[in-house]
Amino acid sequence: MNAASRLGPARTHRTLILALLVAAVSGAAWADPHTPPAPAPMLALRYDAAIDPAQYWISEKLDGVRALWDGRQLRFRSGRPIVAPDWFVAGLPDTPLDGELWLGRQRFDELSGLIRRADPQHPGWRAVRYMVFDQPAGAGDFSARLQALQALVMAADRPWLQVVEQRRVTDRAALQRLLDDTVAGGGEGLMLHRADAHWQPGRSDALLKLTPWLDAEARVVGYIPGKGRLQGRVGALEVETDDGRRFRIGSGLTDALRNTPPAIGTLVTYRYRELTPGGQPRFPRYVRERTLP
């Protein structure tokens, strides 16, 4: 009996309807109209220091590409298919999985370039791992889903399919030590899955992220000319957020980016310390171009 059958007819119907509505709102493009789409993913809120971390499973926030397996096709969060080698997806479970395609710490740009090529024959795929951390619409709380996920991965017996390591901490001090160790080793931060939370799409305190900085996205709308040694090159990007706030990002731009900056209209990720009283990000720093769907 699969997870959906154990939920009962009424609850199964509600779960399916919810998944269809969320997928429709997000604009997901599913290849087979006769196959119900995999449920939309859970999305993280930011961890608040008032929250007791002992209630959560803790894992590293991987610097990879979010990938959802719907039982047939590997997809971006938007629902668009990921062009992956046949051997990579062969033998994956026939149930939905949520995870990250990952090459390792601080190798996002390399991974992004590989996926953008859409070349399943590229030898770079041999180093990619699919690091899974949840079962979309899976039965039970996260602890139960984690146990089921470990069994699925073990049965699949594919070396590139792995479960993201999860651990527990006793208090906030232990959580901070784990964050410090992770960041010192080149990691981005931590993810917290509430142990007793049932799966649900969208943002909630069932999934939290903890990093030493804040991050967001904005669209490039112009360029600020450089001065001094940057004469003749881009000094800063002028960007705009979805809610209309405009500001400049100069920190984090390499010489190569100043010579050939992201095109107008490109979505970029930036990091910042906090928001000013006027709602502007303080000390924004360029991270990367958001080139993937």
C-alpha cells in the first residue's frame, strides 16, 4: 500500500487537489498532462532565535540546485524538466523525492554551468550527487519521512543518490556551534526540519534556514560607471526588487563581471546584513546570477 492509500480516500483527494492548485499557481509546466504533477515543494522561513532548535532535525544548507523527482522526471522547483543522463535517473524510486543536485561546497557555479548545458552526455555528471532530504506529500511527520527516505535510498542502491545527513541538537548554543563549524568549513548554513511536522507545500515553520547573513533576489535594471581603477568598467549594478525598491550592488563583483556584467533583466542573488529603517538592504553583496529556472 502506498502513502496516498494510507491517507484514506477523502484526505487523498484533498491532497491531490491542493497539489494541483499550488502547481497551477506556480506556473509549473508538466510534460505529461495525464500524469498528476508532483506536489509543490516546501519552502523555508528564516530561523528566529526564539525558536527551540531541539524540536528540529538539522542539516547543512547545500549550495546546489533544488531538484524534485516526481517518480518519472527530475525537475526544477518551477516544474521545468532537468536534462539529466538516463543512467542518473535510472533506478530512482517511483515516489516523489525532494533534494539538491550537488557537486560539493563552493562549487555552485560549476554545477550551474553543467546543468545549463543541458547535455546528458557531459562527463561532469559523474561527479554530481542527488542529495535528498524529504518526500513530498509523504506520510507521517518528518521523523517518519526521514526513516522512509533512508530505506528508499538504501533499496535504490545508487551511489549518487544519498540522504542529506540529519542530526539533533539540545539547545541554541549547540546550534550556534554547529553553524560556526559549518560556515568555517565552507558551508552556507543550516536547514531545520521540525521533527513532528507533516509535509505541507509553501512556507511555514516546518522548514527553516539559518545562515550568518540574509539573502534575497533582485533584477538588474542598469549599470553605474566605475571610477578610478574601475574607469571604463561597471562600478555597480543597479537592481530592483519585486516590490519596487531600487539600490546598487558593487561589492562582490569580480573584474570579469565588471567587464561583462549580468544583462539587463537578469535576476541576481545578493546577501546583506539587515534592512535600514527605510527598507533598503544594508551592505548588499553580489553572490551569483540566478540563471536556472
